[in-house]
Amino acid sequence: MIRVTCAIIRNEEDEILVVRRGGDSDHPFKWEFPGGKVDDGESDEDCILREIREELSLDIVIFSRLPEVDHDYGSKHILLIPFICDTLDVIPELSEHVAYEWIKEDKLMEKDFQEADISVAHLYLQHISYREGSSHTAILKEESFSEDKGMVEMINNIHSTKEVDWVAASATENPEILRKIIEYSTSNNRKLASHSAWTVSKVADKNPELLEPFLNTLIQFLPQSDNESAERSVLRVISLSNVSGVNSKYQGLLADHCFNRLRSRPAPVAVKAYAMEILFKLTNIYPELANELVASILILKETEKTAGILARGRIIMKKLAGITSSDF
């Protein structure tokens, strides 16, 4: 039996990513959830993160795991391990498939999936049906947050964009909830920090001004963390915020971190994209940073193969045209 993982990847619009196999594959032109075979000594979680980076150049966050699907195709017998994941990236770079689509969950069963993936689609639809009927979708009461333990449990149990939006709306209305979520975003608990930072990024979408008093705290967290999921969301928050009011000490710390991540080959695509946006904002405060930013982007042109990063680099270079001159 072959152990295989797959990812049900959701974007910020609660759409699901499906990909289509090529004509030369063992299931020609069938649709599937992306993933691949688990290597010897590799955990299922490490496998799906690796496969999605290799196949699609996407950064994903794992939120839960569905029951395994045991399926015998005749020519091969697989044990398929599905993970529910989320991403802030929207344009996959296909390396093994011929097409992709982002579709609403109610359209899943209309796709011509290969057999094991049909079972995964059913499991996912059953899962979200259960979640929508659970207590987590009830109207949030302020007293629910009176005990840290209860709030931590609730944040850890977030499984969908709808739930993140729900908590973010509550944080927007209640300063104490917002303060707690900011605190949890810098936690050493990886799951708690990832979920909390994601929620904070949803607050930033509509009310970035609410987060300005907390920017120093979030910036101080960045160089100390090895949690790429939380880092990505925090950088997204800062990229949406007004950094001109940040203390100069923390502006310097932020610039150093962003330049380091921009030059780091293993850095996730979204991290590099947000780092570029933040550094451009800082060049409007410190024009002397412009030449260093240009040099970093030009290095990316030679070393980075991801289309999304190259496109973002061209956009930033155009914005920098008024400060310095260079071609990308």
C-alpha cells in the first residue's frame, strides 16, 4: 500500500483549489486535490507542505486532518491522507498539472475527480456540514473571553475563513479581545500563534488603524519567531498599516528583518512579497533605503523562479522609479 497525502486548500473567499492531471498520467485529465507520496522517514504533515511547494509554489497552513481514505485502483493500492489547509496565495505555478480552478465548495461534486478524491470531497463536505452546526458558529458572547483557557481553545479550534471573520469582527468591536489576539499572535504555541495572527490579518483588511498601537509588539516578534505561518500574517498586517508612526528603533528592526527575508532563498513566497511592500513603505520615510531595495530585487530577478515574486518585484520597481532608476 502506498501512503499519499492531499490538500484541500482554501483561499480567503472560501474557494477550494482543484488541479487537473495531464493526458500522460495514470488518471488522464481527471481532477484531484494536490499532493503526493510520503517519502521514507517523512511525516504526513511535512510531506503535504513539501508537495504543495514543489507542485504549486504555494505556501499553505495546515488546520486539520480528515479520516484516511483506503482505495484500491487495481494497479495500485493507496492510503490517502487528506489535510484541510488555507493559503493567502492565489496563483499557483503548475509544474505537474495542466490546469487549476478555485471553486466554491458546493461545486466540488461537479468535478470529474479520480475515485479516491471523490471520497475526500465527500469527507470534506461532511466535515463543514458538521462544523456549521457546531457551537463555534454561534454568536460570540463577550463572556466567552472571560477565561483565557476558553479563548485559547476557541482560537485553536478555528477551521475556516468564516470562523476567522467572525472572531475578527468581535475583535474589532471589543478592544480586550483584540489585545488578547495580538498577544496570542506572538505565542510560542505555533498553532495558537498561526490562528491568532491570521485573525489579526483579517482585522487589518478593514480596520488597519486599530492595529497601529500594537505594531511595535508585532515588529519585535518577527526576528524571534521561527513560525512562518504567523510571520506571514504579521508581515501582511504591517504591509497594510501605516508605519510612519512606528518608533524609529522598530522601523530599523523591521527594515533589517525584511531585507533578511528578501535575501533568504528558502523564504516563503508570501513572506518575500510582503517584505517588498513594507520596504517600499519605509523608503518613503528613509529614501536612502531605495538603492538597497533595488539591489535586493535585482538579485531576486536572477535567483527567484516564482512568477508571483517576479511580478511583485516589477510592481515595486515601478513605484521606486521616482526615487531611483533601474530596470527590472
